[in-house]
Amino acid sequence: MTHDEVRNCCAGLPGATSDVKWGADLVYSVGGKMFCVMALDASQSQGLSFKVADERFLELTDQPGIIPAPYLARHHWVRLEHPGVLPAAQLRELLQASYLLVRAKLAKKQRDALPPI
């Protein structure tokens, strides 16, 4: 996947929002909680980080080009050096799973206010 395809994938999820944090990072959130972080300017960094299920964390970080995400690894976030580290279909699936993991942890009132999946 390209940087733009990752953006389109994240932005297309129901209730997903984006904003710029820390001056240079594009953050995708649902219900105010982050599910994907990437560089705002793809020429500066191709890397991206997202949450994964607990049981997938070690499996993914054992692969070349994927490391525990700095500052967020304890919450089972991974960092890809660039989107091409994984096949497009697998990355799309992982981004959607990240969104669903974060959405599931929202308070019921917040979840109910979001568009249906």
C-alpha cells in the first residue's frame, strides 16, 4: 500500500477522524482514541504505527521491518518501517482490526453515537 492508500483506508472507516499531533504526525482516531499514526509528510517518514491484538503482537514484531512502536508497545502497538513491509490486503486487514479494537474499548455511549460498522 502507498501512503495515500493507508490514508484512504483509515479515513473510510465509520466515524474515523484525523488530526495532526506532535507537529508532524497524522493521527486517525475513533471516539477520540487513536488507532493509527503516520507521518504527515510521506517524504519525511514512510513509517506507520497501529494497535494489534495481543496475540498478534509477537508474531508481527518477529517479522523484518516491524518493531514494537516506541512509547506504545506496552499497549500492543507495532511500527512498520513503511507500508510495503506487508502485502496490501494484510495491512488493510490489520488497520481495520486496529480500528475495531479501539472502537470496542470505547464507552457504550460513545460506541452507540458512532455510525454502524
